[in-house]
Amino acid sequence: MSNPEGSSKKIRWGVLSTAKIGLKKVLPAMQLGQLTTVDAIASRNLAKAREAADELGIPKAYGSYEELLTDPDIDAIYNPLPNQLHVPWTIKAAEAGKHVLCEKPLSLTVAEAKTLLDVRARTGVKIGEAFMIRTYPQWLRIREILDSGRIGELRSIFAFFSYYNTNKTNIRNNVKSGGGALYDIGCYCIHASRHAFGGLPTRVVGLIDRDPETDVDRLTSALLDFPVGHSIFTCSTQLVPYQRVQFYGTTGRIEIEIPFNAPKDRPTRIFIDIGGELFGSGISTEVFPVQDQYTLQGDAFSKAILEDTEVPVPLEDAIANMAVIEAIFKSAQTNQWETPEP
């Protein structure tokens, strides 16, 4: 595996595909990182790769993913390919000696995700899932407050995440590509709940409403039963855009105003309610300065490479999240409680 120049202290990234999330959100943010440079982008269409490279000022453009993976001057790969291609191309990148930050969901099944454990052990590279919330200040602060006991014992979590998209040609509405609400945004609600409670739910139950034309889950709700409390969430690809997460403790409550799509042009806020006065007089607000969560994510992953430490969301965490997703899908079919099995 190639290594960055010691004097540069930056990881040189290559990107698989010209996916919109990369071009519009992740890559411009990573270009601002203290520990990241975006040096190459690949598409199966060279013209598209060159157009994207020119637009973002990326030095190299490749007309195939394979060509990018053979570039000795690339240290790490960002993989925002369609969900069904996450694991196959993460494997190829790792076998080429590249560290991999893969978009969520890491895979479509637990079994598929677990194949990466052997790949990581065999290649020695770092592989992580791109849950950018894990390195964003408001979520780090949530962890501090929960650990401090300020809201007492955490017993319940409620999360909601939705947007409206009925475009039948959009990949998020393609069931074979891993489209639908649970894979795309429900995974955030699960990840946040697992992180807050510090483990896996012992059992889950799920309700799913599928689009009659595309068969993707357009409305999914679930109840996660943890050893010390419950988490309830609803996610949808065909509801008014909205998102919120609330954490309920025995003596207080925390609410995140914009938990997942934190804006890069305005501050974010969390609300802390101690005592539960119903008219809100006991609510205090904490404001977090403008920061781009994708810049922070890229730097955190790059720092883990440079210092040979654990990445923010390692494979074990990604597999646990997928186990909950899989159990919710199963529960919706069996109409029973199901146990996540990572």
C-alpha cells in the first residue's frame, strides 16, 4: 500500500463514481479538510469523470474504477456507489491496498457485511461506514450529556426522518439496488439509538408500507427493545421532509433540532429540558458553530489512518446496524418480534 509523504500529513483520496452525494456534499467538504486531499475520481464514463474533476478541481480522472484502484498515489477510497455495489467494490479497493470509507448502508445483508472482516484481516487496511453524525459536535455533545447523568437514566428514544421522493427512476426507489426508507434513512435512527444505549436491542418489531409500483418500503416504523429502555422510530421516503431525535431520561430530555442533515451554512442546536415543565420554561439551548460534517468525517477517518487508530464507525459497528435492519425487515414479514443476529 502506498503511503502519503511524511511532510504532507494528508491522506490522498480517490472516489469511486460521480454520485450526487459525493459531488455536491462529501467531496467539496473533504477538499477543505486539514488531513485530506481529493486527488482522483473515477466513473465508468471517462467524460463524466473528467467533467466532475474539472468542476471540483480534482487532478486525476479515470474512465474505470479498476484504473483508479491501481493508482499508487492514492491512499484511501471513498465509495458512494449504489448500495448493492458497496461490498464488491470495497473488497476490490481493499485488495488493491486502499483504505475504504464506504457510504451507508455498508451492505444489504449481515452475511455480506461479514465478508469484509476477513478482507480487512487479510489486507490490513481500514474499512469504515460513513455515518458522518458520529464525528459531528452536536452528537459528541449528546454523548457527553448522557454520560454525565444530566437527564438521569436514559430510558426512551424517539426518532423521525423523512423526505418526499416518488421519482421512479431515482435509485432510492429501486428495490434491487437497496432503495427504500429503512436502508437509506432508517439506518440513521438505528445507529443513533444503538450509540445512545451502547449496544444492540434484544428484539425488534417492524411495520412496513411498500410502494405498490416500486416495492420499496416508503413508510417504516420500528420498536427496538434494549436491555435498559426502548427506541421508537419512523422513516419515510414519501412524507413531508422532517427530522428530529429526542432522548428521554428519568429527570430530563434532550432534543436535536436537525440531527442528520446538519447544514453547513448555519449553526445547529440542541435543547435540554431539565424537570419537564410542560410550557418549556426549563429548556436551555446549546448552539454549535457552523461546521461541515463531511469535512470532519474525512479528517477523522484520515487521522485514524495516519495514527493507526480505530476509524469512527468500524466494521463491527456496521454489521451490528445491519443486523437490526435485517431483523426489522424480517419482523415486518413474520408479524413477530425478531432478534438481531450480527
